[in-house]
Amino acid sequence: MDIKKVIKERGYTIEEVAKKMGISRVTLSQNMSRNPTIGTLERIANAIGCKVVDFFQDEQSPFSAIVKYNGELKEVTSVGELEKIVSELKKEGK
């Protein structure tokens, strides 16, 4: 996930995005450097006019999926990884 790259590609700076979101540059940087919530990703995407999935584009991998489970996002870059998650969910009866 490369949020800073997408922000730059859209022609914004971190400071400009933070201002549009009504938060400080430091707060935005801290949120991006940790594991941002889906809500934070949605707010950033709205501020720069893109979709959340744009943050997960990986030119190296022909496969990419975003899985949200228990409020946490995980990028999956192979069918094997996705199958593993599905298998774990089936074991848990979800």
C-alpha cells in the first residue's frame, strides 16, 4: 500500500490533503505510517478524488485483492494468500 505515491500522483502534498481533511500534516502522516483504518483511507481517497483500492495498486503483482476482516484491511497479492484466508474463515465458521 503506497498512499503517499497516490497522493503525489494526484498532484497533492501531504499538507494539502491534511488541510482538506481538517487535520494536521503530522496527524495524517502518523495515520499513514501506521495501519490506517478503512475510515481513514476513505477520507484520504475522498480528499484527493480517488478510490480506496487505488492505494493498493501493485504494478509487480498481476493479482491484488483487499480483504476486510474484523475491521482490519489486508492486501492479498496471490490466489494462494486469498485461499488461505478463506480457509481460515471456514475453520472459524464465518
